[in-house]
Amino acid sequence: MKVTQHIEAAKGETLFSFEIIPPQKGKSIQELYNNIDPLMEFKPPFIDVTTSREEFIYMDKGNGLLEKKLTRMRPGTLGICASIKHKYNVDTVPHVLCGGFTKEETEYLLVDCHYLGIDNVMALRGDAMKDEQSFVPKLGGNDFAVDLVKQINQLNCGKYLHDLMDVDDKANFCIGVAGYPEKHLESPSLISDLKRLKEKVDAGADYVVTQMFFDNAKYFEFVAKAREIGITVPIIPGIKPIAVQRHLQVLPQIFRIDLPEDLIHAVDQCKNNADIRQVGIEWAIQQSLELKAAGVPVLHYYSMGKSENIRQIASKVF
Ligand code: FAD
């Protein structure tokens, strides 16, 4: 079932959903199940599975020659989606990236999604690699998320890249895209970024999931501005609980988001990690309750592979 159909069927009730990261290379899927199991009592209608690109570093072999080494790869987004879908009887949303893929490779991935009965995909550009100044698409790949949305939409119309003919069993993907209440880091302004978001929706995106934010006012302003320029699709807030002291530095640095002074102060007062986790949980509960009272369609949590704090939040909110 599509994410938008789940939202319609809920008739104004706020739904619970979350995002997981595939386990690291070599780890077992059981670890993932162990993190998903405690969250299933909150009946998520869909679960997102992220995708990451391969990253390489160049290591000096000692003789002046550099060796290219794979440092980070979390394969298996689609396999994980299929296995979760069947194990838990829940819809899954694979994240599909422009970065690292040609349009042909993307099409194969989408055809596989269709075979597997996956009805939703999240269309994203992806970030620049560590050794790139700015994002560089793969030769023959999509430049921006809007181009990927267009490609998915073409497939929904039964149009394949090299085989432009009608097919009986057309894909019918519901397409999610990213939105940024505090603007995307490369964008010159929030308004300019919102216009880009509108382009994604006009190209066929069915719903938006936001980047994490810690001040609900930012989300409410973002939604109001989006509605003003004619974006009418559901805008799902993304929530991430602070879990460690380091988040105070890295989250603003990586995502260019602001943290409220009260939250920084509360974390600074903590004596240990357990206290910081508790502050993060309490903050996310307050955010969630306010957003739910405002009637958001879904509360979407970034679990980052750990579910205990999400379980504690959900138990107070749902
Ligand atoms: P786009 O919508 O293409 O926008 C990128 C930038 O380009 C923006 O600044 C935009 O304003 C600008 N822009 C857009 N169109 C144009 C145009 N035509 N001309 C000029 N400028 C333009 N990353 C991953 O690697 N894996 C994941 O699984 C993943 N999941 C995510 C889930 C969510 C909910 C969010 C919010 C982000 C996720 N990301 C993920 C991160 C995402 O890939 C990065 O934020 C990336 O830098 C931008 O992706 P986008 O889809 O928003 O890009």
C-alpha cells in the first residue's frame, strides 16, 4: 500500500513510522530485527531503509603508492526492504539515490522494487563524497532529485529507458522526497529551496519527509510557506532524539540546523551519557506531542540503528 493511502486511511490520526540504516557489511540481519521488534507494537504502516554510497580512502602502501580501500558500505537496502516487508507484513520504503547510479542502474533497481511488490520509494540526490567539493553525479546518472522523480514517474507511465512502449503491468510507485525546514545546506535561501521542493512535487512527488529539526516552530513555518507556494502534499516531520554530547557539535555541522538554547543547556547540565539520552528522549516526546496535537499525518523517527530511545518516545506519544 502507498504511504499516501496509509495517511488517507488513518483519517486524521497521526501514524508512527521510522527509518533504519542497513547493518554494516558482514553483520547479521538479526541485529536489525532485534531493533525493529520492540517498535512493532506501535504499528508502523511503513518503514524506511536508507541507502549509502561506497566510500573510498587512499592508503599509502609504504612504497609511495596509494591503494584504494573501501571504507564504508552498507549494502542490501532492497533485500532488507523485501525481508522486513514479508517478516512483519509492513510496507517498506527503500531510499533511491541519484549519486553513484546511472539511470539504467536506477531503472533496474526500480524494476526489482516493482517485482518485490514495493509500492513506495524515497527519491534523493545523495551527498557529495568525502573527496568531492560538491556533489558529482555518476556519468549517465540523475543530477538532482527532481530528475530522479521524473524518471520514476516515467516508469509509472510504463516508459522504460530503451524500450518506449506500453506494458500491461505498470509500476505505480508512491514517491517521497526530502524537505528542509532550515533549508538545504547548499541552497542560497529557504525560499529558493522551497521552489526546488515545489519542482519535485510538480514532477510527481506524492509526499515530503523533512530533515530533522529540534524547534517545532521551524517545521510549522516551513509547512506554512510550502502551502503558500502551492505545495499541497503531506509534509511528514522527521524527528531525531539527541543521544550523545557530540550531537551538539556534529548535527549543526553536518545538517546546518540550529539547536535551541534550552536543549543545549539541558545537555550541558548532564553528568553522563544516560542523562543525555534522557534529555534527548524528553525533548523528542515534547516535540512529538505538540506536532501530534497539530495534526501532522505521520511522526517519522530517525532510529540510526538504535531503537530503545524511539520505543520510549513512542510509548508516551502513541
Ligand atoms: P535535491 O532535491 O536534488 O536538492 C539538492 C540541492 O540542490 C538543494 O540545495 C536544492 O535547493 C538544489 N537544487 C535542486 N534542484 C536543483 C536544480 N534543478 N538546479 C539547481 N539546484 C537545484 N542521503 C543518503 O545518502 N541516503 C539516504 O538514504 C538519505 N535519506 C534521507 C532521508 C531524508 C528524509 C532526508 C531529509 C535526507 C536524506 N539523505 C539521504 C540526505 C540527502 O541525500 C542530502 O540531503 C542531499 O544533499 C540532498 O538530497 P535531496 O534529495 O534533497 O536533493
